[in-house]
Amino acid sequence: MSVKVVDLLKVLLVTYIITGIMLVLLAAGLYKMQFSKSQINIGIMVIYAFSAIAGGYIIGKKKKSRRLVWGVILGVLYFVILSVVSFAI
């Protein structure tokens, strides 16, 4: 059981690294291209969705059975942690 949790946490860390890199790129684009607020909001939502899907794909490749369940668990954890940090800040 602990191996499953460790694998899940590793993939969750990877998804947050992907999110961080993509948000930095979005910020650079904002600085250079002067995006509007609606474009920034859409970009942020796309980044979060892409990161969650990428994490689900990675955990699905790691786990050979019940890939959809693992992907959903990862997506829920990603959303919960992101929400808790957002509310805390």
C-alpha cells in the first residue's frame, strides 16, 4: 500500500512541476505580449487541465490495472491541494 502512495505522490509532484513551468512561461508571455485578463484566465485553466491530464496519463502508465481509477484519484488530489493552497493564500 505504501508503494502505491509513494508512486502517487511522485506523480503528483511531477504534475506540480509541469504546472509551475507552464505558469512561468505564461507569465513571460504576459510580460512580453500584454495578454488581456480573460486570455490569462483561459491560459491558467488550460494549464491546470493539461497538468491534471498529464498526471493521469503518467500514473496510468505506471499502474497497469485500474488506470482510470488512479487517474481520477490523482486528479482529485491535484484539485484538492491546489484549492487548499489557493484558499490559504
